[in-house]
Amino acid sequence: MKSQFKHVKVKAITTVVPEKEINIYDEAEYYGNSVKKIDRMRKMVGFWKRRVVDDTTTAADLAIDAAEKLFENTGLDRSTIDALIFVVQQPDVMEPSTAYFIHDKLGLAQECIATDINQGCVGWVYGLYMASNLIECGIHKRILLLNGDTPSVGIDIADRNSAPIFGDAGTATLLEYSENEIKSYYCIETKSSGFEAIVSPFTGQRARFSLACNLHKDENWELLSKIRKEKITMPTGNDVLLTAGYLDGLAVFDFTVKFVPENIKKLLAYTDIKKENINAVCLHQANKQIVQAVASAAGFDTTDEKKVPYSAFENYGNNTMCSIPTTLALLDKDIKKDNILCCAFGNGLVSVSSLLNLEDTKIFDLQIFKKGSYIKTNEEYINYWRSKIKGETNG
């Protein structure tokens, strides 16, 4: 799918990261206490630092704080927002949409619609595309796009395939209708045959273990108890829980280095803008190797780190759908932002390329997440719902 929008302005972008930082050199025990090995990994893959949440912060909390900081930084009247889109793959609850919870916490207008979109690493660019459609058709004038993800949650610190990679973040993007022409372009392609390449197979209704089976302790309860403990040895030699997320690394890498560069080339052909006129190539920060491989295959010079940056991964980890906004926040201030190429790719499998004019966009520096007073500890949350179910509290 190729598309062009002419009246959508990206007004402002704010990104927040958790305060807690993990440095790979502090994890030397997992590399045989070999600094040389860590140095080699850092040079090749880009491992260095990442930011992770505590055990009570969710993707929604990060997004809410990013939105509050955007309001504060821009002075925006939040009552003028007529649509809220929250892109997430780890929602607070399975139902209803977490966007309604966010809508309440932000105090948005009753007339403002709210909805979730389930996407992974492509979530920010995909969200821009969906919001742009709503604005371009004339229905909405001002949309708040929120993204949040906490991929570090639930990962075994000893899992060197995943733990050093992922960081957490939240971002808020304000989009508005513009009377003046501001062109943006998108190219979205889906290779759904790779659906199982990145998947959490036991998190939905396909493997149906009802909550009632826990109460009655029937055969489903016995089966659920068994598979929750079952470990499978991967070809790499790593033992993982059967109920953990699954990643086919070879399939994903093959998709990334072959499919994604072609997606970028199709976008450039559609826009008729030459590579030399692209001011920055902001790719999803999967890791340094992948960023450079994709950019090179698409025809860009990867020796220019200002034009093809990967410092977001080095300093904040792969924060999935927030990695491109993180990259934008770190761009060299001297780079012109009228032709910014953004490309995200990931679970689905899907690749979304876009060419954006961010010349007049307020891209704020990265900010540290501030925990909301509404956030409960796990024990407080459990006690809250005990009281709620008993009818002892209304709020």
C-alpha cells in the first residue's frame, strides 16, 4: 500500500525513558567476565546501555507521562484533542481498550474518541499512517498518538539473546490538520507468512485456558499448570519456557535484510525523491548491525552516523515502537528535517516506510519518566480489586 497525505502536520513529539539504566559492562558475569568479549559485542552489535521500568510501571504509564510532558512543553489545550490513538502490544488489560484508561487519566474531552491499535516495532510509523488517514479525510483536526512498550518485562536477565537488547519507552505525538500543503508518504507491505516468526502463542484465545478452570481445577487446570513450567531447548542451546514469546531469529533476519530495503526503495520510487536529498535515515533500532545492513542494502552510506544513526540502540536499547521517536530526539541539531526517511519493521511480519516533513515539528529532547501517583503496587492493585468485587469501593 502506497499513499500520500497533503494536509497533516506532525506538530510535536515527546519521548520518555525510565530512570533505571543497565550497562552491559555491569553484566560481565554473563560473558565469562571477559571485557574483551563485551567490547567485541559492543562494536559488532552495538550493545551498551538500556533503560528499563520497575515492576509496577506499564506501557500505558510511560505513554501517559509522555503526553503530560507534551502538554506542558507545548501549552496545548487538551480539550481540543478530538482523537486518542494508543499503539501497544502489552496493554494493561485485555479488555476494554487501555486507551479509555489513558483518556480518563489525561482528562480528555467526552467528544474525543479513544482506541487501541495492536502493533509491535512498526507501531509509531503505523500509528502516524492511521492518524493521517483520519485527519486527511476531514473528520478529525487534532489527534494525540501515543506509543508505549515495556519489552524488558519478563525477560530472564541471563538470556543473552534478549536481555541486553530491549529497553522501555513511551512517546506522545501530536498531529494536526494543516491548511498549508505538507506532504508525507507511506509504503506499507505485509509478509504475513511470517506471522509465527515473532509471536507469543499462549497469550490469547487460541490456546484457550479459561479462568474458570483455575476455580474448578479441571483437566484444563492440570494442563495449564504443566505447560507453565515446561521448558524447551532451542537449537541455540537456550532453555526457554513453552509459554514464553517465540522468535525465529534466522527468519526475522532474512526478512529484515532482504524485504525491508526493497520496501524503502519502493517508497523512494513512489515519492520520486532521490537518495541524496534524504537528510536522515531513521530506522527501527533493532541493533547496530541491522540498522547498517538495511540502510546499506537500500543504497545509503552507513559511514555517516549523523545521516544513518544508531546511537538510540547503543544508549537506550531496542525500545521497539518508540525507537524511531528516540532516534529523532537524538538527531544532530544541524540536520535539516524536511526530508526524513523513517522505516520500521517487525512482528507480523510487516515493513512500514515513510517520508516525513518534520521541519516545523517540535521534537523535544528525551526526558526521564516520572511515575504517576495513581500507579499502584501489585499488592495494592490486588487489594483494590478485592474491595471492588466485594462492592466496598467505587473508585
